[in-house]
Amino acid sequence: MQAKDKCCFRVKVKVASVASFFFILNQVFLGDVAEELFVEAEVKDIEKAFKQELNKLSTKFAERNKSLKYPYTYLLPEKIPIDINI
């Protein structure tokens, strides 16, 4: 690889790293919905029940992971993005 190509490659890697870091900092995860997003009582009740279920799952997974040599963390509710960016 020539020096010019190495330089361009390094710049591309740095740009990709910065973009990934920015994306990670701005992610919103399951259950992290703004409190004032919904105003209807029925919807708020559903949202509250959903958040409680997510908390139960997180607790259950945390307990299970304590006994594992390699904890499974990929699909923890607090690590699942609420949206998909393409």
C-alpha cells in the first residue's frame, strides 16, 4: 500500500470511528421514552406496564448472567435501540 493510500485509509477509519461514537452517544433504548410524549391515561398505563416488564427481564437476565462464565449482554433490554438507523 502506498503512503497516500495509507493516509486515506487512516482518515476513513477515523471518520468511521467518530461517526460510530456519535451514534452510540445519541441512541435511545427500549423503555427510554420521554415521559411527556404520551398524555392519554390508557397509553401511559400501557407504557408503565411495558417499562415494568423490561425491568423484570433485565433483573432476570442479570441474575442469570451472574452464574455464567461469559455473560450474555447482547439483547438486554437496556441495550436494544428503540429505532433502526439505516
